[in-house]
Amino acid sequence: MKTALLSSGRRASAVRSLILLAVLLVFLAAFGPAIGRYQMSLVTTLLAYVAAATAWNIIGGIGGQFSLASSAFIGVGSYVTIMMLRGTGLPLWSCLATAAVGGALFAALTGVVLFRLRGFYFTIGTLAVALAALTWMTTFAFTGATTGISAPLALIPSGAALYQMALVVAGVATAVGIVVFYSPFGLRLMAVRDDEDVADSLGISPFRSKMVAMTLSGAFIGLAGGVFALQKASIEPFSAFSLDWSITIVVMVVVGGIGTVWGPTIGAIVIYYGITVQLQSVPAVSSVISGILMILVIKFLPHGIVGGAHNAFASLTRRRNTPPKPPLTPRENELVHPQTSGLEA
Amino acid sequence: MCLTGCAAGGSSDGSTSGDVVKLGASLPLTGSLASFGPVFQDGYQAAVDEVNKAGGVTVDGKKEQVQLVVLDSTSDANTVADQTRTLVLQDGVAGLLGSVSPALTIPASNTADLEKVPLVSTLTPVGAWKAGNANGWQYAWDLFFDEAAQIQDLFPTADLTPTNKKVALFTDTEEDGIAQGALMEKEAPAAGYDVVYRAQFPVGTTDFSEYVNAAKAAGADVVIAQMIPPDSFALWKQMKALAFAPKVAFCEKCASQAAFQKQLGPLAEGTSTSLIASDPSSPEQQALTTRFSPKYGQTTDLNSVMAAYSAAKILLDAINTAGSTDGAKINDAISKTDSQYPIGTVKFDSTHAYAVPPATFQWQGDKQIQISPKSPTSGTLQAPVSGLQ
């Protein structure tokens, strides 16, 4: 009975989140064309970040596996998209779908190898994968080595078309994030995050859960990489596989609220739109402020902006719903404040 | 969410008056290529100042002042792509000015082609820049030397002193490091040289001792390095520490800035590098030398200022010729450029490039002396590399 109630509560929360997502998407789709080309370009980048951060949150936040391999998935998605566009002439959506497949396959491969490790060892392993992928790409002649590759500019979509694509990518990634968070699979993933051995003893396969999460995460981060690549038109290993991607995505999720549904979205808005764009003329300062913000959030809002807001709201609600205490009787007052009572006496 | 007018734009002079024509540049003012950014900014600003002093550019029949908007790319290619988009879409620049090296200039060139806003760049080797767009650039233009011409200038310079013709290459894994390293390996035998060792390392390498010892063991008399300035400082110090004293040493991209000598002091003595020759007879060159000599001394930073000035002047002249800020009209005017600038008599070829002849310079004291080609102001090659002895 208790389980059924819990499921129904989670289902209601999931539905509420999905409705909110739908409203946001409709709003952005309706007002996107009216905001001008520059703002549209910024929101396109922001939406790609939302997709990547939400996808990382599946493995890093809900699954508790602190991966730094995101830069490799972004890079794979970027290269697959541009190479498909150059080599096959397939429609853009097919190229992006292939980027998702590429990201998922690379993530699955990474998971198979690295899920033998736990904790910091896993994180260091993913960092090694990211660096190895970057180094490999600088020498891989098929993808242009350090020179990189460019998409035929005639095939690059217009700003408005790219905006719509980014909207769909961010929408689907967030919807999947919501479904995972509230689903039984999400609960299993959280159980693995909280105590892998206990989860294992309860019949949950930690390896299988983490593999599914990693693959999903890789698919959407790869998809986001495809959008980034289409925006830039040409890519080379140092920018497509830059570790900055991994760091930025982690900072966004931590600031917004790691392991929460809307944290990655809030974090992407704060870090990209609130800091990176506003301080575009002084990017070095932007990096410093992002770092300081992350330290402050970890110190004072360990569950990020969303977690902090949730706690504040819960605290307010509790205070409002708690009836006022009746005045103490003289005997109670004496027990609570013995010295004061004695003096008064 | 703030959706309008939120982004910040940096202006070099803070001018925001009504009728101004804006030019934009995303430059490496910080990061690994920070020694180039301020030099470029000086060259671009000098051209803008000169045009403004003469009344500005003519747009739709009336004179308008020009404003240079510069953003710091932190030497990052992703940031260049984002910032050039900002410059076009938010600041509404009429033209873009390029950054240094293919890694930073290609993303800006892409924005130029996608947004149909002309870009003129320099100090970006034309071969690697052309390779950035297999279909050919439409709105981007580059004026610098070709990598093959640069290499053809290196070996004759090494020939100026007797060596055992054994070469050690130190090339990083950036696109120009790999490309030019491969080209040097290919061209060396034809010039009578033997590449006996090649070290390849990622950007940011700080320990070169293994590579230096290997080059020393291979008995190389000639060192050719292609790397970013900060890494070269470590390599040169370690060559000295490990008593590897080649007779000739080239540091491409790394020794072409005054920062090389400032950082290494006496260790820089005798190191050579390629850049573009200046034309001392050009009145504009003389004016630039007078203006910037106190700041840069007799170094190739002056040549870089001159190159940047030329790029900006070509763009400004094209705006004047077009009489409009329309990208297509300015682009058409650039294609018809056939005038003398401090960098030379510029006439772009069908690939949008103007190949400048390379020149070799050597650090002698706190000056960079032109070694080749011979000119009234050139000097003689000092060998062996005394800073490393």
C-alpha cells in the first residue's frame, strides 16, 4: 500500500514536470522567432547546454557516477554530425540521430571498461578517456587530425532552423531526464548511487543500471555536441574534445542542483546566460566567477539552487502549517528556564 | 530570463556615438597566445585612428567614424566562434578582423562566411587556413606566407653557416605543428638536410628533457621548433640546462614575439624565426615604426603591427570603395584590392589569399635582425646559437 502511494505521488510529480516542460517548450517555440537573431543564437547554445547538463545529470546526479568524459561525447557527436553531413548528404535530423548513436556507443564502451572502478577511480578513469580521445583525434588522419573538418556551409541550417532543432533536442533530453528521475529505473539508479553494495544485495544490478544511465547520458550529450558543431560549422579536436566541456557541464549541474530534475536547466541558465554571456568581454573573469559560484554553492547550498529553493520552500510551508504553541504553564516555564524562573520567583 | 540586450561587448575606445561603423575582432588577449593579441589590437587600432583622423569612412555618401570592438578570446577556438557571432549579430559590425593561427582564425572565418560579413586576417599560414574550408572561403580573406615558402626559406638560412646537416624537429600537436612538421620532414632531403629526430608533444608540455636528450644523442646541429610561446620558454631553458647547443635554432611562432626575449633574456640570443619582411620605404610603415618603436623596439612585433594595420586598412578601404556597410558590397571591393600597403602590394588570388614572402629574423641582443632575404637593413647570421652555448 505504501509503495503504491509512493508510486502515485512520483507519477503525479512526473506529470507536473512534463506539463511544465511542455509549457516551456511551447513558449520558446512561439516566442523564439521574435527575439532577434543574436538572442536566438544565444538561446540555441543555451538549449544545447541544457540538453548536455540534463544528460550528464542522469549518470552523474541520479546515478552518482561522477563522469568527466562528457568532452569526449561532445566531440564524438560533433564529429559524427559534421562527417555525416559532409559524406552522406543525409537530412540534418538523420545526422543528429547518428550523433546520438555515436555518443551512446562511445559511452557504452567507456562504461563497460570503467564500471569496474568506483568513486574517484572511476572519475579519474573518465578523465583519462577524455584526454585519450582528444590525443587520438589530433593524430587521426581520417577526421583531419589537428586541422579538423568543416561542414559545407550551404548545408548548415539557418539560425531559426537550428534554434528549433536545439529546442527539440533540449526538450527530449529534459523529458527523458524527468522520466528517468521518477521511474522505477531512476529509483534503482538512486539506490546504486546511495549504496552500491546494498542495492546489489537487494537484487538490483549496479552494472546494468549504470550502463543504461551512461548510454542514455552519452546519447544526449552526443546530440548536444551535434548542435554545437552545426553552430560552429567547422570543428577541430582541441575545441570539440576540449576538457572545458566536461568542466562546464559539471559546474552547471552542481550550481543548479545535482540529482534534481530542473537543476541542470537552472544551472545552464545561470552559468551560460548569467555569467558567460554577460561577461563575454572578459571571459577570464567569467571563469573565475563560475568557480567562485560553485564553491559558494557547495558550501551554502549543497543541493544547488533548486535544492536550496526546495528546502526554503519546505521550511516556510512547515512553519505555516505548524499551529502556534500554547503558552507555557508556570511549572513548564520553570523546567525550561530554571534560572530566569528562579530570579522571577 | 533576460532575452534582450544583456550581452556585454567590449570596446577598445568606449565610443558609442550614433553614426559609427564598427569593426570587430576576437583576439587572444589572454591565454597561450596572449603575446599576439595586444600587438594585433595596436595594429588594428592604428588603422582605425588614421581613418578617423582623416574624417572616417564614406557610407551612403556621408563620412562616418569607425569604432573597433575587441573581445578577448582567451586563445580558445570555441570562444572565437561565439564572440565573432556576437560581434556580427549583437554589435552589428560591418567587418571582422582576424586572429592569429589557423586554430583561431578558421572559426572566425566560418562566422564570416555563414553571416556574410567580410573578414580580413593575417599571421595565419595560408595553407592551413585554406584547408579549413575545402569548398573555398567566400567572405574570408587572408594575407600571410604559405607554409611551403616558409620552409623553403629555413634551410637556405641554415646553409649560411657550416653544420652537419642533421635536423631535430620539436613540433607540438596543434594543427600547424603537425602540418609544418610533416612538411619539414618532406622538404629536408631535397635541401640536403636529414631529419634525425622529431619530438611531437601536446600543447602545455613542460618537461622536454627526454626529447632534448634524444635530439642531442642524434647529433643534430640544426633545431627547428614549431610551438606556442609558453612551451618554447621551457624547451629553451631545458636545452641550455642539458647542454644541447645546436649551431642553428629556429623557433617558429614562438620566437616571433618580443615576449620570447623578455622571458628568456640571454638564452634567446641567436635564435631565429620566420615572419614577414617590412617595407622600410613605405610611408605608412615609417609612421608605424615611429609610433610603436618605443613600445616594441626593433622586434618582429613591429612587423606584426604592420601586418595587422594592413589587414584593417584593406577592410577600411573596401568599405570606402563600397560606400556601404553591406557585406556583399564590401566583399566585392576586397576582391578587387590592388594597392600598396605596408605588407606589400596586395592583390588576392582566387582562393582569397595573398601570399606574402617570408623573411627570417634572428635575435641579436634585444633586437631581431632580418637575415633573409637580403635588404639594406639586413644583417648576418650569428652562429652557433650563443644563447644556448
